[in-house]
Amino acid sequence: MRFPTPIGDMTCGLFTLIGILTPIEARHQTGVGQMLDIESD
């Protein structure tokens, strides 16, 4: 039986969003930017 919701796709998108928003929020709080390195295999 197939699971109706693509959990893997949703989890990947969620972690990507967290990875992008965390440095943005840190910049708002500290005024210092951060580097975001994204690598895919």
C-alpha cells in the first residue's frame, strides 16, 4: 500500500526552509550576515 503523502519531499522542503530562514533571522538579530552553502549530490 502506498502512503498518500510524500513525507520525504515535505521533510526535505521543510529542512531547506529552516536552513534558509535561520541565517536571515540571525542577520535581523545581530546585523551580521551569514554564508549559506547548499550542496546536492
